[in-house]
Amino acid sequence: MVFHTNGYWNITEDLQNKVSLMRKWILGPGHRETLNAKALLACIVWDSGNYSKAHNLQLQVLETRKDFLGQEDPDTLETMSNLALSFIVREEYGKAEELQLQVLSTKRNTLGPAHPITLETMENLALTYHYQKLYTKAGELQTKVLEAKKESLGPEHPETLQSMGNLALTFVGKMEYSKAEILQKEILETRKKIWGPGHPDTLRAKENLLGIWRSQ
């Protein structure tokens, strides 16, 4: 969508709202394409910075998708995840956690505990715990994610390293600096090996390690 990518939010929102209304009139309010159009409208409004309006649209999309598609439909779960992010921005962490736990339970049952989408959901929930300074809960989830990624992707994969960094940050929150340092050193050495000492990601890993030392 050209207007969207160029930042013309009002024009983009108006066009997408017309698409949403037209699909509702032609296909009905519960048709998947109608709901997809309204969900896209919510994303456009979110990107424009109007989080309150986007939040209300997400609530409407979620309730309609639950009614017409069911609780376990992938589109319903995606809306729940998006709405959880909205609750995090509003600092309503309890509501975000409730949604994420529901999504995680469903994805574990339908996709399996080690599926990449399940692991992503676990990481999102861990982030919610982190925001609440519930570092023990966050660390437990992040440890499981890290072990699963090491097994499926390998210890040097970028996603594995990202999960290691998340866990290191949680250790810092718990003031377990030695554990954080061990992980961050491993990240730094791996990035040096793969990308070289001057790569931006390597330099970022070095700065993160310096940050851990400064925190002690």
C-alpha cells in the first residue's frame, strides 16, 4: 500500500476503512476477508500512532473472529497476540498475560511445544513478565526457548543468539551478573567468528557486554 509506506496515514486509513465497509456489505460481517480488512485497518491505525483507536478496533475484530471463526482459528490467535501487544503499550500487563497464556496453550496443543510459532509466543509472554519484573517466570520461559532453538537451529543461529541475549537481559534484571556475562561473552565470540569483529551486530554484542560490566 503506497500511501501507507509513505506515511500518508489519513489517506490510507480512509481507503482501508472504505474497503472494510464494502466487504462487510458484500460478504457479511463474519466473512474472513471482511475481518482481514478490518484487522489491516487496525494495523494501519496502530502504525499511525493512534493506539487507543487501534486497540478498540482490535477488540472488535477479536470478538467477531471468535464468534465466526472460533477460539482456535489462526486468525483469532493472531488477533489475540496483537491485542496483547496493545495491552502492553497501555501497561495493562495482566490482560496481556491472560491473552498470551491462552494463545500459548492453544499453540502448544495444535503445533507442538517446539514449533517456531509456539516459541515466539513463549518469548512474547516472557517479555510481558519482564516488563512486570517477574524475572524468574521470564527466565524459565526463555531458558526453554533457548534450549529448543539450540536443538532445532543450532547454537550459532541468529535466532538462538537473540534468545541468549534475551535471557542475559533477564539475568541482569535478577542481578545475576555472572550468568548474564557468560551468555553475553558466548554471543560476542560467536558473532566475531561468523561476522567478524567490525560487524554492527558484533559491536552491539560488545556494547551489551560492557553494559553488564557497568551494571555490577
